[in-house]
Amino acid sequence: MASSEENTTGRKDHLSQGASVSVYDSLIAGSISGAVARGITAPLDTLKIRLQLQVHKNVHSGALSTLTSICRNEGIKALWKGNTPAEILYVLYGASQFTTYTLLNEALVNVQKNDPWRVSIITPIHTLLVGIGTGSVSTFITYPFDFLRTRLAANSSNEFLSMTETCLETIREEGFFGLYAGVKPSLISITASTGLMFWTYEGARSFSKDKNIPFIEGICGLLAGAVSKGITFPLDTIRKRLQMHSETRLKQDTSNEMGKLCKIMIRNEGFLSFYKGFGISILKSAPTSAISLFMYEYALDTMVKAEKKFSGES
């Protein structure tokens, strides 16, 4: 059973400080939100990855050229390359993200209640800390699927590789921990991005709680996705490059470290190379966050109402 702050639209904020949500409800709602978000935004994710992995200055002029090139040379189906591991990734990430957030949210509230010095953490800091912890845990759990999604989406040949083939080939050539290539910048970028996303979302929800705005969860989620991705995008580009280091010229420079990679990118491609695919990324990230947060809140709200109905509560 879940209970939390309710706004004038009748929808509760299940992510607010101290919100009571069961682990089971959070797990199911998180899985649903991840699956729906991925299914809708998959082509934009493929475009974003292709743009981020361009290592020459003048390969494509932008998202439209890249989209045209993919469809002409590989077929429209190529926009869904890597979708199987990505769907698994999004379901697992959605489940682990919201479940972890629920557990950490409750744990931090309990710590404050039992603190003998009665130290109070203001809501924005509480949300940021819980979001950062959530990003760290979720990244460790789901990273291999993120890695495989990147490898498959970056494959520009007409031959479609399976997730199993790519996984086994990576382990054979790079060892098991090859599946964790680029995990360091991933931890930094996703942890920061997740913290900022929840911080922005809860700030927007708090600001709008007395206003009767339809689909407020989606609107606040759109803002949260744009802000978090806009701030952390260079780290995301570094993460993608490191995941592909063995299949690009970066391998020749043996640069599997963030510092070395940054120097190579600036020297060979210029500072703006950190923002390749930024436009399409915002177009993908903001709606993904909006769909994910809206679906999570909606699914929880539906589940709670169903629980009340079957238990005979009013």
C-alpha cells in the first residue's frame, strides 16, 4: 500500500520525501515505466549513440544526415539495433532505480528520525542524496546491458548481431570485465544525472503542487530530463566512447582512461566533440524522463487504487 503527498489533480507524488511505497509496488511500476519509455524512444537512442561515436569532424553534419544515412544504407530496421538489450536494460533500470529510490528515501527519513542530534536534511538535499545513491546502485546492476546496447546500436553493417553473440565475443576478446568498459565515467555521469533528475522533478512537483495542471508528472519529468542531461552530457559521450574503445582508433592510442580520452578528443576533434549528438540526446532524454516518471506515478496510482478496491477500503 502506498501513501504520499497528493496535489489538486488527485495524483499523489510517490517520490516525495518520506513517501510510503511498498518495494513490490515500486518494482512493478518501475519495470512498466522502463519498458514503455524504451519502446517509444528507441530510434532516438540509436541516433544519439551514432552521433556520439563519430570520431571524425566531418562525417555527418547532424542528426538528419545521420538518420538519412542509416535508413538508406542499413534500412529503417537499423534504428532498433540493440533494442533487445536496451529493453532489458530499461526494464531492469526502471525496476532497480525506483525500488532503490523507495528504499533509500525511507532509510534516510528513518535515519533522521533516530538521529540523537535531530539533524534535519532539507527536502532538496534529501532528494539529491537519494537520487545519487539510486544512480550508483542502478548503474552497477544494469551496466553490462548498457554496454551491449551501445555495441549493437553502433554496428553500422547490414548484418544484425545478437546480444548473445556480442556478449560472448566481448568476453572472449576482452575478458568478463570487458562488459564493464567505461563504467567509471558511467558511474559519474549516471549518478550525477539521476541525482539531478530527481532533484529537478521533486522541485518542480513541489512548486506546482497547488496548481491544477493536467499530466503534471510528465511536464515535470520533461524538465527534469532536460536539465539533468544538459549538465552531464559530456560525461555521457566519454562513457560511450570508452564502451567502444576496442572497435575504434582509440584502441591504437590505448586510451581506456577518461583523462587520456578527453585529451585525444580535444586534440583530434575539438572541444565540441563532447557535445556530438547533444540535440538529439535532449530530444530523447527529456521525453524518456517524462514518460518514465509519468508511467511510474500512474502505475503506482492505479495499483494502489486496485489494492484498496480488492481490500474493501474506501
